[in-house]
Amino acid sequence: MKTVSSLLDGEWYERYKRISKLYIRSSIYDVTNRCNLRCKGCFFFSSGEDRVAVEEYDTGKWEAFVDREKARGVNLAILIGGEPTLCLDRVEAFYKRVPTFCATNGQIKLPRDRFPDLMVGISLWGDQADEKVLRGKDTFAVSSKNYSGDPNAYYLYTITPRQIGKTEGIIKKIQDAGLKVHMQLLSNDEGVDGFSWRPQELQAIRDEMDAALDAYPDTVISSKYYHEIITTGEMMGRAFGWNECPSVTEPLDRRNPQPKRLIHFIRWASDLSTMHRCCTSETRDCSTCKDGAAHISWVMVNKRAHIRTPKDLQNWIEVYEMFAKLYQLIPW
């Protein structure tokens, strides 16, 4: 019988034991329906999720809500938006009660005297030209000044097909700013011309992502197994999609048979009662989803499938470690 201990040598087994103790129970929260940018392809606005609920403004109700979520077993709150930094009292309601991660566009500097160790993921959608097309401005010029050298911030670099051949330059800029970077792919929910992926482009960007990890191992937080899965949409001969996604809101999940999924996961709207379908878009065709977090979670919940060969299990460990580092559940 194949077991974890039989497949791993001493070093890998110690790495496995470190992550096996985490027992992550995450959920995602829309902190606000508002944003200081309007990016083409942002799933929140393109799917109309900003209009399905009237956001709650009473900070006391947010605090009570977070207490209930903690009692429900949540030990990692992932804050998205809109733009969370527009509502710092709500961010603080989470931060004071539960381990918290904040996704931001970086245009507002989080006050570190108030949130000294809050992990921040800063969105970046490409080079200056692509950012102006998709987001209306060069966001890096502002975000890099706000967060340069911050040990509790990193870039979430959403790569587009137009970035092929340019990724190393951007990663070098991030390194020069004293920050780390995690790579993911644009899903292009609004069908912007020239920003949808073709098979040959996905192979090309996978090669670039692998090369970046080799060239900048202290800057890039990633895994080649993750690159394979995010670019091919396949894992262990299975295709990613609705019937496989682990990040569907539990009370809304009527799939039969039920796939391996995140335990007690819910994505909450900003009224503190409405639930969204999944971790991304209400309207996205799941077969086209390139969401990095969803694919990472897909690997993480399928540990048993990876207890097959030493390399398969090592791949699983690396992806789990990558997730844990991105949310600072283990150190860089």
C-alpha cells in the first residue's frame, strides 16, 4: 500500500508534516461594491456581482459577522472587492479577529501603523501598455511606490497573451522594487480583442513561467506543476471545469456526484447575507476559467490522487507550500 511516508525521503516528509498541520478553512468576502478602477475583464463587474447586493455600512454588523464566520470555523479570510482599501474599518473588523489576506490594486497605501503585518496581494495586469488598455492607467507606477520593500506585500501578476516575451522584464521590475510575485492568467471575461488565450500561446507562456521561476527563485513564488495545470487545464488526466472546481460556495453546491472541495467555503457579498456561486464570476463558463486560486485549490483538495509516485506527491507538496506562502501561513 502506498502511503505518504513510503513515497517521501526525510526532507520531503518534513516538508509534508509542516503543511499537513495547517487545516486551512478559507472563505472569500466582498468588502465593498465600489472600486477606484474599472478594469476590462474584472469578473466582479463584468458578471454584475456589484449589483446583486446592497453593501452593509454598519461597522458593528461587520464585526458581528466576522465573529460568526470565526465560529463557523473560518481561519483564513480573503478580502476582495471592489477595492477593500476604500473601507479600512471593514478590513480591520477581519484583521483583529481572524488571519486575513487583502487583495488590492495598490492605488491606496495601506497604513502599516494600523495593519502592520496584513498580507497584501497587489494586482498587476501586464506592462504599462497593457495596463492602460485594460485598467486605464499604469497602476505599477503608483503601487510600487506605495509598497516598495514591504515584507508583507507581493504582486499578483495576471499575465495576458500580449505579455508573451515580456514577463521577465516585469518580474525584474518587481524584484527591483523589493517585492515578490505570483503569476496567474487572465480569463478575459469581457472578451477584449487580443487578450484571449490560444493553445500555442498557453504553451509559450508556460515555458516563460518555468524560466522565470528558474531565473528568479527568490522573487517568484510558484511551482512548475502549477504552471502545467493552469496552462493546460488538466490534472491527472482530468479537465478543470464545473464538475471539478473545489471553490463553489458550499450551501449553493448541488453537484452530484460531489467532487473534492474546500470545506465550508463560502463567497459572501457585501450585504453579509448574499452568497455568490463560486470564488470568481457568476457568469463565467467554467471551462474557460484560468483563475489561479481555483486551480491551486483543485490540486490541494486532491491529495489522495497524488499519493501515486514520489514525484506526484512532491508536486502536491510544492503547490500546497506555494499557497501557504502566499497567505503567509508559512514563511517565504
